Amino acid sequence: MIKHLSVLLLFANLIQAQITPLEKNNYQKLTSYEKLTEFVYQLDSLSDNLKVEVLGQSVEGRNLYALKFSNSEFGKDTSKIKVLIFAQQHGDEQSGKEGALLLASELSKPELVGMFKNIDLVLVPQMNPDGSEINVRYNANEMDLNRNHLILTEPEVIALHKLFDQYLFEATMDVHEYYPYTEDYMQYGYIKFFDEQIGTLTNPNVSERIRNFSNAEYLPFIEAYLNERNFTLYNYIPGGPPQVNYIRYSTYDINDGRQSLGIQNSFSFIQEGKNGRDSIDNIQRRVEGQFHGMLAFLGFCSEHRNKIKTLVYEERSKLISGEVNDSVAIQMEHVSNGGKLKVSLRSLYSNTDSLITVTDFRPVVKTIYDVDRPIGYLIPKKLPELYEWAMRQNLIISDFDFTQDLVIQEYFISEIDSIDFEGDAVVNPIVELSDIKFKIRPVAWYFIPTNQLKNNLIVTALEPKSILGLVTYKQYVHLLKAREYFPVLRVVNQKK
């Protein structure tokens, strides 16, 4: 009898330890950093398939936790697909963190242990603990982490990219929330009210095969999966309201958590759950929507692991070998395909859904300026900020060994204009490209070849006319000076 009671007590304690802090508080109090820390280590002690590691620290010194799920040595079984899910880059988007903790709880139970025959997963439930503690968007440096993935100045984002570079995950998901109650939509009288929105890769430099597979295979899968569980889903559509502003599919910028990994030909997505009027409003449904979205992503990756792995491997190999398109798009715009969008929006007056026709719908990303892909770039050693950026990006970089088979090109900045980028004005210099007329001293330069995994990222970052490049950030705006030469040089093969 005593033995039987001991077993029951052990089982009860096990169940209690797997209940998330939010559930224990009956969905009335969000999980603090302290409770999150306690919870993830409790799960670690219960599961043979989970190991909690510290990924890095926030600005204020809080740990970023990487929950590594595997039934073997992580990353060593090449038959598995490596998946990365990270949440709460924005501290006031709480349901991603809470949904990730619920996912961690479920994955530590015996019912889902079979998934790890096919998947090695790293789950980062909280990217921005400093912002989360005071429920603000930014980190303690007042920086938006999801606009920092190109320049990599913030410790939280640097830590994430070090993790990615270590394992080169084939599939990634960045979990966020969108806010339905913006002033412009409230005035319009209708709001977006989908439980989840999913954004695919839209930068045209990303492998077209990966983009097509994402849209044709994953979007129908996740929509059916969530609908069966009474959650609504839509393709991620920023912009609007309809008939007031245009609507598009997400952004093509590579400075966020989805596209910065996707530009390396990863199978990458952003998941945007519906926020509440405040952080706790309707939190249970919001958390469950995020949880089911993440769990569905894992299920899809498990079921299609061989196809995803093969696709990613083949498309990454092209970047590394340099066997990719000769041109790289560095200026783009959202344009119409001639069609109209019918979207279900929630009426603020009747609290019912209505089908609204969007006439100014721009689902296509059109290239408006591209450049020939060089074999590499030369950055001057006298500008250490460029070398330090390359190091943070973990780029292959070396001293320059000049041969007669190479031609060095330089840009002259005749004037600096501006161009529209998704409603904002960014610099758009008028440039003249020519072969250099002087002999360079190789010892004064570092060479960054483009035939590496971050091939497209390098070109996008270092071209002066790139509307997604380094020169659009205040830390690097000094590189652009009218009536002067751009300090970064292009290296191309000898012209025939």
C-alpha cells in the first residue's frame, strides 16, 4: 500500500512539475524571468531528451536559455532535421514565450518522445528577458532586436546567430505577436483578427525552390491543422487598412529573425499570434494558438524532413560554390499582380467577420535594381568597424592576395538621394562604377569572398545602393559621402 502511494505521489509530482507557471496561476499572471528559469530546469531534470543550456546573456545580464531536445548527441545524427524555434524578441509580445513554455512541457512528456527520432530541436522561449520583465518592445539598450539581425550589435541577437552558425539549422521559426487594435484600423471600423498569421520568405534572393515549397506545401498544411483545432490562420499581411493604405505580404528586409536566416537558404518562417488589448487579455487562447502553431511546424518538419534537408542542402551548396544567379537584387518594391484580395476582417460594430475586398493589394516583390555578383569585396583595414561586423557575422575573411586574373572596381558617389522602402525613406546614392586607376596595397585590405553560405547577405550588406545594406544604419552612414569614393571595393574576374 505504501509503495503504491509512493508511485502515485511521484506521478502527481511529475505532472505538477510539467505545468507551466502561467497555468499554475490560472492564466492570471504572466511568467517572470525567475519562474521561467525555475521551470525550464525542472523540465530538464525530468526528461532524458532535454538539456538546458545558457545561450548568452541579455544587456542586463539575464540568461537566454536554449532548450535542446534530442534522443542522441545533438546535431550528430545526419538523418535528422535540425530545427530552431525562438520567441519573444519583442518583450511586450508575451504569448510567444508562454506558448514556447507550453510546447517545452508537452515535448518532455512520453507521448511525443517519438518526434526526436526525426528532429533535433533547439527552443529559445525568451529572446528578450529584459523587455519582458517590464513588458516593453525593446531590449535594455532600447533596441528592436528584430531589426538587428544584419548589423548584430545587440548581445541577444549575436547569441542567437552564434547558435545558428554552430548547427546550421535547416528549419527555423521566429515567433511574434501582431497588434489588431492599431489606431488606423480602429478608425476604419474593421480589424485583423486571425489567431495566427504565418509569413514565408519574400526576399527574391532566397532560393525560389524553397519559397515555392513553403507557399505550396507548408501554408495549406498549417491552415488545415489550425482550422481543425478551431484556430484561424492567414498569410502575414502588414499594411492597410484596405482602401486607406496598400496591403502586402510581410517584408523582404533581411534584418529580422526570419529573413536573416532565410537568406542563407533555410526553411524559415515568422509566426505572428494575435495580441490582446493588454498583455494578459485573452491570454489562454493566444498561448494555445502559438503552441499549436509551433507544434504543427515540428510535425511538418518531421514528416517532410528528407525533402526539406535535401532542398536546403542543394540550395545552400549553390551559395557556397558560387553557382547562383549572376545578379543580386538590392532594391525591390511591393507591386500588384493585377488581382484583388478578399480578406475576412472583424467588425468593431457587430463583432462579426465580414469579407472585405482589398483593391490595392501588392503581393509581388519586384526587383527594381540589381548588381552583378562579384567574387568578393575588399574592406579597408583602417575601418575596423567593417572587420568587426564581418566577425560578428562569422564570415570567411582573409588578407588579400592579388593576382593578374582579378579586376578591382570602385564606386564614386556623385550624390546622395533617397528612395521609398515600405513607407520609409532610406538613402539611395547615385553611383558610378569603374575599374580602379591605381595599384592597391594588398596589406591594407581584408578580402571577403562571396562563395560562402552568407553569399547573398554579403552582397546585400556591402553594396552602396542596397536599400537593405549597412549604409542604411546610423552606425555605417559615414561610409557614404557625396563626391567621394565608397571605401568598399569590388573584386571581379578579369574581363574577357
